[in-house]
Amino acid sequence: MCIVAECLEMASGFCKTAQIKPVQKSKWDMEQLIGGMIWILRTGAQWRSLSKEFPPQSTVHRRFQYFNKGGFFEEVLRKWLTSF
């Protein structure tokens, strides 16, 4: 399973159970948002350099902050590490 697909699967559950204030519903598809986050993490680029194939950098960054605050990335890393 590809990284984006795994994150999408986990994100749907995370958004329902997160113990933090929910973010506004986005007009962007969750796959596009997660793809943008992964692009930034993979390339190490600055947010303002986010490729135009993804939603606006402010939207992706806001969702990234929401996921980070709720511990989403730690959960993803934990799942990946236990799969090895």
C-alpha cells in the first residue's frame, strides 16, 4: 500500500477521534492535502515552495498543524515501525 493511501486510511479515523478542536471543512480533497504534506516532508522544501499541483500552502500547512497537534504523525510512524 502506498504512503498516501495508508495516511488517508489513518486520517479518516483520526479526524473522527481527535481530542482537539476540529478544523473547518476544506473544499480540498484529503488525498490532495496529505499528498502536499508528504511532498513537503519528503523534499524538505519550505511551505511557500509547495508545488502548484497541491492545494494552497496555507491550507496544507493549517491541516498539517492540526494533524501534528493531535499526534497524527506519531501514530503513523508508530504503525509503520511496528509493520517491520
